[in-house]
Amino acid sequence: MAVCLGLTLAACATSHVPTPRPPVPTPGRVPPTQKPYEIYGKLYTPLPDGEGFREEGRASWYGAEFHGLRTANGEVYDMNSITAAHKLLPMNIFVRVTNLESNKNSIVRINDRGPFVDGRIIDLSAAAAKELGIHRPGTARVRVEALGYAVADGHGGVTYKAPSSLSWGNLTVQVGAFSSLENATRLKERLSTSFENTHITTYDSGRETFYRVRVGAFKTLEEGNKAQRQIAQLGFSHTFLVAE
């Protein structure tokens, strides 16, 4: 069953800036919302599970202008529900979001993709933003921690359980993508002097072949983020993490 396009946007204090909607993935054995997708020339590969996932960065929010439209997982967006959008986490997983500026926290469910703006790590629904005290300033620095999927605890409450591991491999940092193998090889050689396991992967879009230069194989998000910071010091600020 085809999944509808995402509606995520990046918010600021006085206005909302729409971000691109992910393309409709091709159905297959992997759930459509787990398929890799490309935005602004960057390929995002959703994580197979959220086990051990933890990151810090800026949160934004989206509201009335998208109320009633479809999210990436096919639901109708309800700005009054406690939900959020994330670029990589599996759909319907619950995460704890903590506002690091006020120490308020909220448990939200991921049902959309985004935000696709540098420095933003999660896009909250209007209700979630209000609960965290982010609604008025528009953004805030937060911590995101994956909890798992909600299951009944047998006592009338809910607990959260991580799914069985469906690991696709290690995390790696994508530094660039080229239609020219020569250019990709040149960048690979430059990065290889500073980073181990710098390599090139090939992606065929159906119309053109791209050569993607990636660094490392990292077991944890923290290791991947550290490598991103080190790569940024060499002048490459538009990198992103993917799971190979």
C-alpha cells in the first residue's frame, strides 16, 4: 500500500518554513517508510530500530497550516496529538524529548519525516511543542532518546519495548555524492589520510549513477556524531549519518 507524502516543516519563532516532502517509496518486503529516500540531493536511510538511539540538537514544530494533511506514515496530521517527525527513526516508535533549556520532557510518537534543515533534529507537533515549552520561542535545544514501541504492561498502563534487532549494518557518515567517479575518488583519497574505512558506494537512481563517499563504520550514534564534527573541521559541513 502506497504511503502518502510527509508534511514536515521546520519552524522558527515567527513563521514556518516548509521542507520538501519525501517521495512515495516503492512497497516491498521492507515497510515503505523504512525505504531510503532523497531530499535536497541527500539520501536518508531510516534506522531499522531505535535501540540505544540518543542525540542532542535543536527542535522545531509545525502546526495549523498542515493540520489534516497526511504524514509520511499515511496518518492524518493532528496538531493536537503528541507526535513528531524525525529523519531516521522508525515510524510509530516512542521517544522521550527533553527541553534542555527548561528540563521539561514529553514522550512523543514518531509519525513523519523531517526536519530537513541544518541543525534541526526533530519537528514536534503543536501540542508536543506546547507541552515542552517550545511553542512560543519556536525552537529549543533538546535531547531525544528512543524508548521503543508502546505495549500494555498488564496493569492498565503502558510500557515501551524495543523491537528485535533488524540491523542493516554500521552507521557511516556520507560526505559527498558525485556523478563523476573521478571526483568521488579524489575526495575519498583526501579523506583517507585522516579517517579509516573511507569508501565509495554506488547508487543507481534509474536515470543516473551516483558515487557516494562515506567515512567509517560506527557502532554508536555518538561515534558517528564525533566523526561528523571532525569532518566538519576539514570544511565539510553538510554531512549526514546513514545505516549501511
